Amino acid sequence: MTVEPPAEIPQFDLATARAVTSLQNLTRLAAPIIRPGGHLLAIKGSRLPDELKAWQTTPGAWSLVSVTPDPESGLQFVLLQRS
């Protein structure tokens, strides 16, 4: 059985990710599946400040919309938009 890749990669308005990889890698991986103007919601932990610094050196087609902390869990919700 041979599995063929799709003729076109589908694009979405929104994707979410939790505990996948660094923000820098995550934006690179998500870019093909998020349409321009779409969003990526990354749920990040305590390393977010370092990840943001690294990501800001090469943001590519992404801009930071907001960072919302959740005091109960210690997690932070990072919303990015693809241009």
C-alpha cells in the first residue's frame, strides 16, 4: 500500500500546540498549515521568556499578538498571527 501526500497542504485559521517544541521551531513547523492572517495559540511553560528572545531574532512571517498568563497552572498562552 502506497500513501500519497495530498496535492495541496490544507491551511487553517487557527492551530494550537502544547509541549511540542520551542516557539522558534513551532512557528517554522506551523507556517505551512496556517493561512496568512491566521493564528497559532501556543501554550508554553516557564521557559517562555528565553523562547521569546530566541524567536524574536528570526520571527519570519509571525507577529506576537498577546501573552496571557494563567496563574493557577503557571502556563502562558501565546497568540501569534501569520502575515
